[in-house]
Amino acid sequence: MNNKRYTLAVRRLTDGDTASDVLTEFLGVLENFEFDVKAAYLDSGFYDGKCLTLLQAHNFAYIVPVIKWGSKIKTELSQGWSREIVEWSL
């Protein structure tokens, strides 16, 4: 399993599900594996304040595509393709 990518969880959405509810469930699954998960790769549906806070609280590395909201984020992203934004408020 070293240095390979696997899909570890898939879930059907139902009415009333929020991104943060689904993410909480997924993070619980990841923490219960008998092997280490190095990073979570999520789609842009998880780009919101609650989800980013959950990811930080669980101390997983993560990649989430950024949705270009507002002029501040557009300026940050215009400086190159790969960026790590350490402090950000939504």
C-alpha cells in the first residue's frame, strides 16, 4: 500500500446532508483504519469554513480545490498555480 492512492470511502447523499456532516462521517472512518492515511483529497463541495475547520481539527493533510470568491482570494491565486495559504478566513 506504500505510496499508492486508494478510494477509501464513498457515500450517497440524502436530503438534508451538509458537506460538514458528510466530512465528519468520513473523518471518523479514516481515523479507524489500521493504517495511516497521509492526506484527504476532496472536491470543491467541501470548500467552506466548517469543513476546513474540521480538517484542521483532525490534523489530516488535505487538498480541496479553492472556489474563487472575492478579490482577496483571486489576488492570492493569481500569483501562481501551486499555493499554500496558511491563514485564511472565509
